[in-house]
Amino acid sequence: MKYSVFAVIPLALGASAATPCTVTKYASISSAVASCTDIVLSNIVAPSASAIDLSKLKTGAKVTFAGKTTFEKTPDKSFDPIIIGGTKVTITGAPGHVIDGNGQVYWDGLGSNGGVAKPNHFVVVKNTVDSVISNLNIKNWPVHCFTISGGSGLTLSNINLDNTAGNAPNSVSNGLAAAHNSDGFDISSTSGLTLKNSVVNNQDDCVAVTSGTNILVTGMTCIGGHGLSIGSIGGKSNNVVDGVTFSNSVISNSENGCRIKTNSGTTGTVKNVTYSGITLKNIAKYGIDVQQDYLNGGPTGIPTNGVDISGITFKNVKGTVASSAYNYYILCGSGSCSNFTFSGTSITGGKSSCNFPSSKCTS
Ligand SMILES: *[C@@H]1O[C@H](CO)[C@@H](O)[C@H](O)[C@H]1NC(C)=O
Ligand SMILES: *[C@@H]1O[C@H](CO)[C@@H](O)[C@H](O)[C@H]1NC(C)=O
């Protein structure tokens, strides 16, 4: 008797752990989220105005995207197609899966600046605690891809973002790349975040941190976009960036490499930011760029000093920019930049212009 009891209990536990709730219809997602801790979303077709809402997952729940996840058109800028939240949750993908944002039905070269109404944030990650997002393949998002805010202890890894289908102009984009404002990862007001070993192929920032503390971005491959960015800082609900490291990454065929930009006439703090082991290839505008003159999304050429930028390290940032580009472009407000360190940094191919640390740029 004793032996059979011992034999049965582990088997029963093993069997329940090995049986996920597999969801194949959009309408069944909410009940699975409410009751299951191991969910497989298999070949989901999300109808118009219907988000895949994973914001109320049970603590410790795991969700696996399998097969092809698709979205019908929802011309609404405040509609968020995928929402993620929870504590100790894991969001992942099965081998061969793809999440396709159906960007082609929105793209008009204008992104969030006008034209067709488009879901502005494709994957919204809000207030997660000690959670993991890994092994996802996402393509054709309408405007921004990941918007991550609040929470702490999030790790994102092995995420492949592919918006290359938006590189070419289409019939309504007036010769511009069809996709626009297609940031890979936008990060704000979070602490203890790690983003690693991921690929972003897009038309805007690869990663943009606008606020937050203790953030590590490493092992990134950024192609076709605007590089690894802090900013733009100022005029938002949180204007403090403290402790961000970008390391061991390659940025190619992009407008910028490493960029910090702050908004004109605003206040804020950017401190303890390190760019280390960054390889630049074929950069069109700026290799290293620090600018304090942004206004309405563009530079004015006149820097202001309300956002303090201090403790910035560029270590082993190496590579080439186009001949018309800047190796280094630094435009600080009066007295608002301090303690910049450059070591082992070598960017060649273009010109340079700096008003800090000296007019000779890194020296
Ligand atoms: C700087 O930020 C890093 C995280 O990027 C953190 O580990 C380190 O402790 C911070 N250093 C200081 C002096 O705050
Ligand atoms: C300069 O910045 C580095 C990196 O953030 C920091 O460790 C150091 O304490 C700062 N030095 C001063 C004098 O503020």
C-alpha cells in the first residue's frame, strides 16, 4: 500500500504540470488567463478591436505563442493589440511561431505623425514584476513595437523583431519607407530591466530609454533603424534616467549609433549611462550623438541646459560612419553636461562637431 501511494502522487503531479491549456480561438483567451497557469495560444486570429490581453495573468503563469498569431485591422491609435502584465509571468514562443502585426494595412510612411490611424503601441508591457519575455518572433508591427513601463525585474531575451517589409515605399507612402516610428523597444519608469540577445530590424530607434533605473541592454543586433538611444528626455511624467548600460552590440545600416537627446526648455536628469563594446557599421548621421536641442521631435540647433547629463561613459565604441555623417556630435547646454569618459573609442569616416568635453570632441 505504502509503495503504491508513493508511486501515484508524483505521477499525478507530473501529469497536471505537463498539460497546458491550449487555446485555439480568440474568444477562449480570457477564461484561460483567468484559470490556467500554463497557456498555449495556438494560431490565434484576433478580431478587430480585440486585444490579446495577458495583463491579468495568474502569478507564475506561462504563456506560449505557437503557430501564427494574426490581427485584423483596428484603425485606432489607442488600441493595444497585445497587453502583458503580472508577477513572475513568462511569455514565450514555440519554435517556428510568428506574431504578425498586419502592419501593411496601416503603413503610409507617416507612423504616428498622421495619416491612417494605427495602433501606436503593439506590445504593451505594464508593471510586470520579476517576469520574463523570451524567444519571440514578431514582424510587421504598425508603429512602435514594445512599450515597457513601470514594474521591476523584467528580463527580455532572444526576441527577433523584423519590420523589413516596411523598408520599401508603398503606394501611399510618397516614396518614404512605408513603416515609420517603428521603435523596437521603448522603456520608461522601470527598474532592474535586462534586454539581451535580440535582433531589431526596423526604421526607428532600436531601443529608446526615456526614464528608469538599473537597465542593461546587451547583445543587441540593430539593423536599419536609429540606434541605441536615451531620450528624448524632458517634458514627460518621468524625466530621470539613472544607470543604463548598453553593451556588446552591433548597430548597422542605421541613422545613429549611440544617442542621448534631451528636449529644449525642459528639466530632467540623465546620469550613469555607459555604452561599452558597441560596433558601428554604415551609420548615416551620427556615430556618437548627445544633443540638448530637441523641440517637437526635431533639433533646433540651440541647446538648453535644464536636463543634466552626467557620468556618461563611451568605452570601446568602434566603427565607421558615412562620409556625410558625424563621428561625434555633441551639443550640450551651458554647464549641463559633466563627467563624460571616452576610452578605446574610435569612430571614423565622417566629420565631428562638439562643444563638450572640448571642441576637439573626445580629447
Ligand atoms: C551605474 O549603473 C549601473 C547599471 O547600469 C549600476 O550597476 C551601477 O551601480 C551604477 N553606478 C553608480 C555609481 O550609480
Ligand atoms: C563620473 O561618472 C562615473 C560613471 O557614472 C561615476 O562612477 C563617477 O563617480 C563620476 N565622477 C564624478 C566626479 O561625478
